Amino acid sequence: DGGITQSPKYLFRKEGQNVTLSCEQNLNHDAMYWYRQDPGQGLRLIYYSQIVNDFQKGDIAEGYSVSREKKESFPLTVTSAQKNPTAFYLCASRELSGEDTQYFGPGTRLTVL
Amino acid sequence: QKEVEQNSGPLSVPEGAIASLNCTYSDRGSQSFFWYRQYSGKSPELIMSIYSNGDKEDGRFTAQLNKASQYVSLLIRDSQPSDSATYLCAVRLSGGNNRLAFGKGNQVVVIP
């Protein structure tokens, strides 16, 4: 099956810990994105990458880091510098030519204890 | 001004009625517009994309675009309880970075 997978589905973090959220896609998409969604809010862009070994900050990059060592993988690390990390995290991907559609993974719900 | 605005509060519609959702955007250079449906606790799924002025129909869904007024709308005909969800309007920003800007969403509740 082709698609985007995110793991884990639920993640609990103690204050002061770094955690890494996984995002993998087998759609051969060039671009990948990380969004954060808070209750009653739209999606806010954290980081995005249009090519391997390159990525750009989105609107709320502070306290987060990413890497893009492989085309199919775009992990997100939530660092201890992120003061309010409890949220629903969504990974997305799309082709950069052809179909102009962004597809989403199932999401990871992060809770800070 | 926010990039994408969806100002309406929760929308309750009787089963079988038409649900109408509106969205305005600020980037005049935007050329691609999307409506996503998001069920509670789930990720967004694309239901419509529209690129040209006018109407685009897909089953019970109709998207309407007016670039001069910077306005996008979604109509859901013959609303079903399964349509109860939050609908997110998204706009691809101009500038060549392929970013989407999202509205906060409109919650639709279809009452049987």
C-alpha cells in the first residue's frame, strides 16, 4: 500500500525531554511538511523540505528540528526548548510536478506530562 | 490580515439540507485552492481542489472560486450524518515555495 505513515500514534513526554516523531512516505513525493494543530485551530507549518538534505523553517519552527537524509523520511524532533508542545502533529507530502495535492499522514498526538 | 479566514461558527444543518461554507484569502497571487475534511481525532483528507473561477462539482460537493473577490466556498448538497466534520480551507501561497496556508476550519453538524 502506498501512503504516509507516522509513528507513534500517541506519545507522552516529560518536561525537559526531547522526542522524535517519525514520518515515512512511499509515494515518491519530493516535498514533505510538518504541521502542528491545536484544538479549534487550523494547521500551522513547522518545517518543510522540497529536496533531500534541504529544509526550510515554517511559521513556528522555534523549539523544533528536522532532517531529510532520505527522500522517504522526514523526522521531527520536539526539543525541550518548545515550551508548549502538547498538540496533534501532522506530516504531509506532495509531488512538486504533476498533481498539486498535499496528502496527510494519520498524525501523532503528543502530550507533555 | 490572516492569510486564510473561515469566520463562521459551528454550522448545524438538517439531514438532506445544503451546508454552505465560506473562506476568504489575502494572497492575490494564489492559484490553487483546496477543501479538506477532518473528522475528530483524524487527519485531514482532501475532498475538493479548484483552480479556475466558477464552480466545480464532485458528487454532492461543489466548490466555488472567485479570484477577484478572493473568495472560495464549498456547498454540500443532501447533507448526511457522515458529513459531520470540520472542513478546512487551504490556499497555496504564491512565491514559489509550495506552501499551503490553512483556515481554522468550520465545524459542520448534520442533524438526523
